[in-house]
Amino acid sequence: MQNNNNGTGSAFAIQPAGVMNQLPEQFFAKLVQDVNRQVAAGHDVINLGQGNPDQPTPPHIVEELREAAGNPQYHKYSPFSGYAFLKEAAAQRYKEDYNVDLDPETEVAILFGGKTGLIEISQIMLESGDICLVPDPGYPDYWSGVALSGAEMAFMPLTEDHAYLPDYSAIAPKVLERAKLMFLNYPNNPTSATAPYSFYEQTVQFAKENQIVVASDFAYGAIGFDGEQPVSFLQVPGAKEVGVEFYTLSKTYNMAGWRVAFALGNKEIIRLINLMQDHVYVSLFGGIQAAAARALTDDQQCVKDLVHMYESRRNAFFEELEQIGWKAEAPKGSFFCWLPVPDGMNSREFATLLLEKAHVAVAPGIGFGTNGEGYVRIGLLTSEERLREAVRRIGKLNLF
């Protein structure tokens, strides 16, 4: 009998690095599996559980890529930190939208999507023994970056009675002594809360006093309702001294699959991000950079139209919620809604019930942290008609 051990006498075993066992569970992957199982069984599932924009990228951006793809210059390696014209476009957009002045060369880094930057900053700033302050509930990929860095997390509860803003005075002194990095995210995923200018003033002061770097995740920065534009962390004097902001084209221009984002702010952090990326990547395909620059510098009517669409969807959705007695606060920003579960149920039980009985997928709040329990997150990422239909299906379960 042939020995398949190549004569070594023992089976070859893959021994991964210990950090691979520290990575958090990707609970969205299970959500997708559960939805696919219902679809495979022949059910019409209305999937409100994910955060993937449902509209196409505006045609003028697509056309720019089509033309740029034929440019031989872009068939070569891009400059390691990206083309200057794209960094200049990002700086221009921040000046026009938020009156923030940025040096394109030293205060803007091009990222392979916002998620990449959110992982990188933990690896850049943290090591074993350090603490990262993380919102709870919050975006689970913050946890991934901290795990890869070997550091620890301390959670900042986001509660309704505190407007889903962290209470810095509640953080223990022994935690602050070891804290080096803090994640913030407004408009917020999952709660959809927005942050006022005064909160960021407080944040800058808190960061300076405690020597904590701020990572502001501004992924939904373009999406504000009722005539209110979300506030950028970088608008506050002193913000660039203590941190950076992450901005993505994924939500603003329906470019989630294009993987274009930026880190903006503190020069030393931008230098470190570029240094890390020099060792891992050569920058984005030049044609995509050209299209991204067109998105940022062209007329912004497509963004206004998109925000109007989400606001209209929000209004239609909450009209239906009122009809079935499901009481919740309408979001002021993002394309998410944060809804309480019925009494006597937890968020996983409720989400499972909705999927199996109403064929409506929602994200259980516990997947975003302990303080997410008691809520579910839904995305306004389908038509008004389908959003209304989803609520009507839920209403037939007589849970409210």
C-alpha cells in the first residue's frame, strides 16, 4: 500500500498563527447563509439585514472608468501611495462639503475601501498590552483589527438615554491609562444616530487629555435627513492633532464594489498608513482612481438625489411601522433603522422568527455588541414598495 505521507512517517499539519483563533465570528456570513437557505426553499425573502447599496453607480462615473481603462498609463503600476489627482479630489470635496482644509500630499491616504483602513489603523497604533476603546453596539470589523494587533478592547456603551453617544466620564481611569486608540462612527452603524459638533469638541479635548488617537469612521457622512448635514470630526479645531477620519465612496456614490476610500487628517498617522501599504499593496488601478476623482469633483446632484431617495424610503417605512404599532425613532442619518424587539424576545429569536415566518431578513442587534441586544437593524436598501411589504408581512404576525 502506498504511503501518502511522502516518506515522513507522519501527516503534515498546518499550524496557523495564534492570532487566527482570536478573530471574531463573521456573523454577517451566517445571516447570508440563513437567507440563502430560505431562498433555496422557494421563499420570496425581503433582505433588510445587510448594508450593501442597491442602486447602481452613477453613469458618468462608470463612463469615466470605461474611458480610463483604455489609457496605457494606467496599465502600469500606479504610484505606491496613489495618484496625486485623486488625493487632491478628496481634499477638494472636504473643503466644499465641510470647509476642512487638507494637504493632499501629507493629510490624505488612499485606501482599498474603508474596511482596509479601519483594520490598518489598529495594526499601526496598537500592540499587546494596549487597549482600544470601541463603541458597543458598533461595526464588528473594528474588533477584527484589534484582534490582529494583539491588543484588547474596552467597550463604550451606546444607549438610547445618552443619544447613542459614548459617555467619556464613565470610562475607568485604569482603562484610560492603557488606551491608545478609539473608534467613533457617526452617522452610526447600527443605531443610525448622528453626533453634534459639541460632541466632537468634547472628543478632541478628551483625546488630548488622555493621549488617545481618534479614528472617526465617516462612512455615512453624506447621508443626513431633514435638511441636516452630518458633522465631520475634522471640522473641529484640533481634530487633526489627535486623529484621522475614514471616508468611503461606497455609500456616497454607490461604489461599494469599487473599493475606494480615504484616511484624512493627522500627518503622522497618514504617513504610517502609507508606509504599511507600501509593504502590502501597489495602489488602486489607475482607471478606478480616475473614475473616483470624477465622482468627487463632478456635479454632486447624484448624491443629493440619493439622499432624497433614502429619506423617502425612510418616511414610507415608518408610515407602515406606525400602522402595525411598532414604535421606534426615525433615523437622522445613514441608511439604517434601529428598532426595538417585542417584549419577551431577544434579538436573535426575533430575527429568526421574521425570517422563517415573514420571510423578512433583519440583522439581530447582538451581532453588533452586548448593548445591541433588544434591537434589530434594518437597511433601507430596497424599494419603497418592498419596504412597505416587509412591514405588512411582519404586521401579520401580531407581535406589536
